[in-house]
Amino acid sequence: MRFIVDESAGVFVASYLRGEGHDVLAVAEIMSQAADEDVLSKAMGEGRILVTNDKDFGELVFRGRRKHSGIVLLRL
């Protein structure tokens, strides 16, 4: 699967998913401190599922009706 891991989820999550054979981009590595809107746009543009701990993405998607390729909200 194709994922983009938000900075809030951490590099461990990105590393784990890579170890499982997934195609993973880490926001911390490619676009550090990017705005949520930019991260969501990158994910959508590349058909990646966003992995995050940040509930603000729910606001963008459900209230803002932003298109997405899927979001996994981690609550640890």
C-alpha cells in the first residue's frame, strides 16, 4: 500500500510500515513542518493513505469536504 506519514505520527511508524514492505513517504523527511492542507494535497495527488495523530485532518475532510485517498487516525 502507499502511505504518507504525518510528522505527528512519528518516524517510527514510517519505519515500521517500510519494514512491512509498503511504499511510505514521511512528511518529516520530504516536507517538514508543512501545513495540513499541503500534506493532504500531497497524499491525494499521489493516491496515498495519510497516517496521522492529528485530528485536524478530520476537520479538513468532513467539514471542509476535502478529497482524500484515506486517513488513518492513530490514537495511542
